[in-house]
Amino acid sequence: MSLHKGRSDPGTRTGRGDGRRAGDGHRGADGRRAGDGHSRPRPRTEHGAISVNPFYGEADPVSGMTTEPPRHRLPDSPMAAEAARQLVHDELMLDGNSRLNLATFVTTWMEPQAGELMAQCRDKNMVDKDEYPRTAELERRCVAMLADLWNAPDPSAAVGCSTTGSSEACMLTGLALKRRWARRVGDRYPSTARPNLVMGANVQVCWEKFCNFWEVEARQVPMEGERFHIDPQAAAALCDENTVGVVAVLGSTFDGSYEPVAEVCEALDGLQERTGIDVPVHVDGASGAMIAPFLDEDLLWDFRLPRVASINTSGHKYGLVYPGVGWALWRSPDALPEELVFRVNYLGGDMPTFALNFSRPGAQVAAQYYTFLRLGRGGFRAVQQAARDVARSLAARIGETGDFRMLTRGDELPVFAFTTGPDVTSFDVFDVSRRLRERGWLVPAYTFPPNREDLAVLRIVCRNGFTADLSDLFMDDLTGLLPELRSQSGPLQRPASVATAFHH
């Protein structure tokens, strides 16, 4: 979407605004008259005294060495900039190393050139389209590029916007589905009809939040056996006249597998033929929408399927941009009800906007456009293929230890999940996660949702920056721990809340 706004407020005038002339002899706070020989000389300009910003210069630099500032209230006075920086820096050292975080999908490395561009734009407010028209133009270009990448019928007609991440994008696309349902059924069903959204039990928690916040019934297809995501026929069976849509996930966060989007659409085609009920599909491509176009070009999952109404992705995941930026796209203007687009008079201009957030920095949008220009299709293909190669290789080596059973092997998302083998009784996945953390590696351990709560797994996310060399180091640490784990008399039976910090 093209967003616009008016000019900002005019700048304040220089000089005094209290009616007094500089140096007119009025008394200061100490009782002395300005200019009476007892006050310090002040810098002068043609229009009056210079106002000194408290951030300029150091304010008693020694105080930062002798006084411990309060932690839960504002200090009474300033401290030296370097002292404040050092205090914050020292605390942040206790965080985990983001490059060794194999739990997160979020980008942890970018080129220095991207960092420079982000620094140039971090003070630009994305909402101020009139003040920062080039940043707004970069957003528009990114939407057009994604519409083309995802095979929109007419990329120039597709509508979309940047968001703070996939969670906000999911909220927006979910709202659009609900409003389209309300328009469709308003004349035929009572106002008490409750909308529902069909999804697999493996969806990211943002979809449960959406249903909770916007009063939509969440109808989930449970996992069964070795099926860890949605079943197309089971999803269609949960649909009725009050179903706003079906969510298909291109890249489950639980195990990295793609959900069968084309099969879901086919099942819903059959439902429409039998009942006349027309249910749209939203593709949550938080990760996979930036993997499949480059590595799985023949896979049908995007706007080539007429039933797919909208797609979201996380620019800060496999879009290779620091957090936080996401994207929401609709196949055509008809898929996004116009009444959801707010038009506000902001700083003197008309600005159409569809977002849960308002002010946010333009840095990530600039970084996304930089990444699109920098890599192109060929570059993205090379980067994502390298991540998949690392995932496949590491999964194979972990499987060869004989201690683990692989659930997935990094063949779709560069992500795989595994659990302990059936004959392993001396340790469990929570023990492995805890011991790897001692070496600096963050590997989540967690249980699956209904109906596989009995299954506890470890999951590894391979991202750009997690190189083959780093995977070798990880494997060295894992194999080094295994003899000690094997010698345990049994799992430590620590609760999951203690054993791991990851809670899907």
C-alpha cells in the first residue's frame, strides 16, 4: 500500500519566548542579576544565549566511577556517557551469543554496508511518508518485488505493506479474512454467528493470539502419529459457513516441514463443490516464503493457487534482515477490504495506513531493499542453498551417532528436529539442551502439541552465518558430551521450564 502523510509542524523560533531581552538584568535562581559580575559569562549569539543540550559534553565524569545508579528508577542526575555505556555493556555480556543461538529463526548477521544504511535510517519514522518519501518508495518497491516473487496474477495490482514482523502481518491478514467473512455473511446469518479459523496445531503462537484478541474460534487439526502438521482433508472437515479461512504454514517452526498448501486448496475446492462454501487460504510463509521461491521453484504454494488470498513473511528471518520487519501481501485489492484501511489527517496530510503499529523506524525497510538489490534471485538461491546444505549435513551426522532419531532432516526449511533414540534411557532431550548451553550453544528442547504431547524434541535452525565450520564445532561439542550423558543413570527429570528457555 502507498502510505502518505502531511508535512511536520514548523520548527520553533530561535531566541527567547518569555518577553525578556537577554541580559535585561532580571534575577536568576541564585538571586544574582545577570551581568552583575558574579555570574559566569555565557556564549552569545545575535539572537540570544545558546541553549546547551544536556547530552553535550560530560556531566561530572567521576560520578560514574563512585556512585552506583539506581536500577529501577531514574537517577537524580546525569552520569558520564562512557560510564553509562560501560554499565549497559557489562550487563549485556551475560546474554547468549546470538551467532550460537540455534533456536532463533531471526537474522543474526548482516554485512557492514547494511549496518551503515540502517544507522542512516534509524531516526526516520516509517509513518512519515511525506517527510521521508524515498524510504516510502523503497517499501513500495519491496512489496512489488515480493508480489512478483510470489507469482501474483498482476504484481502491479497486488497490495501489501511492511510490518514489525510476521506476527503483526498475521494479525493484519487475519483481520482481512474476518472482515471479508463478515461482509459475505452479514445479510444471511445472525450477528451472534461466531467466526472460526482453521489451522494445524503446529501454528506459531501469534495465530492463537489473533483468535483470542479478535474473538475468533481457533479450530486446530491435531498432530497424529508421524504427521506433524495439518492434514488437508481434516482441515476441510472443520470448515463451515462461519469459517473465515484456513491457515497453511510454509515451514513449521516445530520441525521445519512445509505444509501441503496445494493439497489444502484442493480439499477446499472439493468442499466448495459439495457445499458451496468458499473458504480462502492464507499462507503463513514466515520462513518458507523466502526459501521455496529459490530452492523449490516447482512447488505450488503461492498466488499461483487461486484460493490463496494472502501471504506473509518475516524479512528478519530468511529475508536476511536484522529484526524487526515483516511483510503482508494480498493477491489483489479485493482481498483487503477498503474499510480496514484507515485514512488519517497526520501532520497536515492524508495518510492511508493498515497496521497495528504506527511509528517505527525505517531502517529495516531500507535494509530489506538493500538485501534484495545486493543478492537478487541468484544470490538468495546461493545463500539459502548453503543453509540447507549445512542443515542436511549436520542432521545426517547427528543421526549417525546412534543416540538420536531424526524427525526431519533439513530438506525443506534449513531446520530439523530430532529426539533421543528408542534405546536411549540414560538421558533425554532436556539434558542435551542443558549441557549444550554450557558450551554456549542454545538448542531448544520442547514437547509437541496435541496429540503428540508425548514427544519431546530438540530443534536446530541453520541460518545465514551458521557456517559449515561452525557446524563442525557444534558437532565436536555434541559428540564430546555424549559419553558423559551415556554414563548417567537416567535423565535428570528436570521440568521443561528449567531445562530449556525455549517455549515455542
